[in-house]
Amino acid sequence: MDIDALLTRKKSLFEDFLETYLSHIQTNSGVVDAFSYSLSAGGKRIRPILTMLACEAMGGTDSAALPAGLAIEMIHTFSLIHDDLPALDNDDLRRGRPTCHTKFGEATAILAGDALIFQALSLICSSAYTPDVKVDLCCALSDVCGFRGLVQGEYEDVMAEGKDLDLMQIEEMYRKKTSRLFELCMYAGGRVISDDLPRIQALKTYGTNIGLAFQAIDDILDVTSSDTTLGKTSGKDIVQDKATIVKALGIEQAREWATLSTEKAIEALTNSNLNRIVELKELASWMLKRVM
Ligand code: GRG
């Protein structure tokens, strides 16, 4: 199966799972309307797809990975809703639609993002995973999102506006704001089916490195692409004087840096005794060449 067909199939499995999840919520709430709007707005769904592939790599099935994949997509969507708020990136376009606060108001968008964090934990805790897996996933998820990950990464990103960071500082910020969530996808996909830590570690290393490359490409696309293609406002990094790898190195060298990181990701799979290695390698290359 070629990589585009694989992505389409897994994305469709995820969309069905999400739709079923949302259809079971029987609460009349503006917060639910707001988070459902943002969750259902599409996007590449790369994180749940990675979670499914990691699970298959360890010999598991898509259905075993889907609750973890949806929980991670909820965390990702929370981060986008909050990042778009006026106090942070102040954006009005996301996934080709008005941002959550533009559509529902700032207070509702803040609460919708908050709710998604807890819905993610609740989804894991109420899943059919074993108690050990639930604990491990909740521990990993909270670690990846706190001061060692997403929230700190966002803080560093905001605080670096107008400054010149060196490459190590940029890499550290990318690791926290983007790459650790990719690492979590690979960990979670593996952990739901196995506790074979050496093989899970190979998946995590792959995730860390494709996550770094993903953020570098994101920053390149911000400069080279358009609002219509990206479904979000392009060209903002220059306007806000963000400390990106493109600012530090220029587009060509930033692309080389992303390529190097992708090679490290692929290298981590060598001799790992995992399934789906060909697909994971193809996906890493696809992510490097992506245009949206
Ligand atoms: C607000 C706590 C908090 C965190 C925000 C930095 C950050 C975390 C959000 C800003 C948006 C951004 C640059 C995130 C980094 C990760 C990234 C490249 C997100 C975009 O992910 P895609 O391209 O989006 O997978 P879709 O819409 O396809 O899901």
C-alpha cells in the first residue's frame, strides 16, 4: 500500500472513531459545541495516525490504538485552541475555519481547551486498557504536556519573540512544544499493546526526531506557503519576529536540519525488530516533503 493510501485509510478510521465518540456525548453545553467544532475541523490527523502505526509496529491493531490516538488529538486540539487566543498567537484562522474563540468567544474557547485536557484523561481512564496501561499513559501524557513539554515549549516560544536564540535553544523549544507530543504518539501506540521497553524506546526516538523535523517544516511552510493551502495564517513568524529555525539558519539550511533529523528518526528503526518499518520510514519522508 502506498503511503497516501495508508494515510487516507487511517485518517478515515480516526474520523469514524471521533464521530462515534462525539455522538455519545449527551450534554447540552456550549463548551462541548466549541470543542466538537475544533476537533471536527479536520487537520492532517498525523498524531493519531502515528499512534496507530506505532501500535501496528508492535503487533497491535488500529482499534487498540484509537482511544490513545484520540486522547492525543484532543491534547493537540486544546493546544491549538489556546495558542490561537488573543493573549497568545491571536489568530482567526485554523484548519481552514474561524478559530474557536472567533466563533464562540474567548471565554468559551478557553474552557473548551481546558475541557479537552480532561476529556483526554477521561477517555484513557474509561477505555478498555489495563490498569497498568492507563496509569502509564496518563503519566506520560501529563509529563509531555507540563513544564517538561507543551506548556513550557509554548512559553519559551512566546518569550522568544524578538530575540535571537541559538540552535540549541531552538531545538530545546521545538522538543517541548512539538516533538514530545510526537514521541508520546509512538510511546502510547506501543504501550497499549506491549511493555517491551527497548522496542518502545526505538519508537520514541523515531517520534522525537520526526517531531523536530515536523516543526522545522512547519516554520518553512509559514514562510513559503499560503493561508489557503495551510488552512491557517501564513507569514506570521516574520511579523511577530518569532525565534524559528528559519530565522536562525535560513530556509535551505533549515530544510537540511529537518532532513538530518528525519535520518536520525529512520536510523532509530534499524535493527529494532518492529513491524511496519517500511511505512514508518515512508511516513517520515512524506512529512519532510509535505506542503500543508
Ligand atoms: C497553548 C499550552 C499551549 C500549547 C501550544 C506551540 C503550541 C503549543 C501551539 C502553537 C501552534 C504550533 C506551532 C504548534 C506546534 C506544533 C504544530 C506544528 C502544530 C500544527 O500541527 P499540524 O500541522 O496541525 O499537525 P493539524 O491542523 O493538521 O492538526
